[in-house]
Amino acid sequence: MDQRPLVVGLGGTTRPGSTSERALRACLAAAGRLGVRTEMFSAEELDLAHYGSAACMSHPKAKRLIAALREANAVILSSPAYHGALSGLLKNALDYLEELRDDERPYLDMRAVGCIACAYGPQAIGTTLTSMRMVVHALRGWPTPLGVGINASVVSLDEDGKCSTDDVNTQLEALARQVADFAKMRSAYSRRQMCAAE
């Protein structure tokens, strides 16, 4: 069994190859190069029934999402800026964290959460990052010091997630490092606590 820490990524849009999906894929790839396992949930996997609706937890996609988030040592969120806030698709996926409310680590407790916001213009980037951080705080997570804003009106990402400007590539790699480093520290601490209890 792979004992490396797990970083789970959530995001993207229903448009294939969206900037937010490519940015998430690039950030997870950078985290993977730093020695963590990664699992990505893009728009197709996040196309779930509204949380709280009848039998919302009966779908295999919902069960897979909750299982991954329960195991996650850290999370990366990537959202388009929809009217200055995170997308409904991503917000609904985060609402499913209510299933972790009675866990030993409820919601996103003790997890670093990296945030990426993509917008066609600078104004919505700031408000979207702020709204993402507020949701993470409400879920008891720790937003990383760095949040990445990508202005899609002036930069583009290719299919591999490589940005047309070096500074965005550097920021995505820095965000990946913050998330991966925290995940590895928390994982090592948890293992020491388990050994001490035995």
C-alpha cells in the first residue's frame, strides 16, 4: 500500500480544457514531483446532485469523492470566477464535506488547502480567491499563504498546464510546494502519534 501523503484536487468547468482545469492539473503534477500521491476530480467527476437532495450520497461519484477527501492530507481547489465567486459546481462539491462532520478530522480539519482562481480580468480574481479562502476557513481548513490568480485575458495554459508566462508557472509550482510540504509534515506527525500510542 502506498504510504505517501495524498493531495486531492477539485476544480475545473464543464468546458473541456478550461484554464481552471489545466491549472489544477499542472499544480497537482508539480505536487506529485515532490513525493506525494495525487487524485484529481475535474468537472465530470464533480457533476453531482445538489448536496442534501434525495439519495445524493447513493451515486458512486459522490462516494468516491468523500472517500478521497476523507483520506486527503491536503487539498487544492481551482475555480473559475463566476460573478466574483467560486463556481456552483465547486461549491456543491465542497458541500459534500458535510459527510465528514462526525469524523475524527471533520470537514477539512488539519489540512492545507491551496486555492487557484481563474478569471478573464483581474477584478474577479481577488474576490474569488477571497471567497474560496472564506469557505476553506469555515470548513476548518488552512488556506496556504499563497493563492494563485490567473488572468485568462492575458495568459494561456497549454494542454500540459504550462502557462505562457513564467511567473504563473512559478506560482503554481510554489503553491504545489506549500501544499505538498504541509501534507508530508502532517502525515509524518500522524505516523509518530500512532507509533507513540501503540
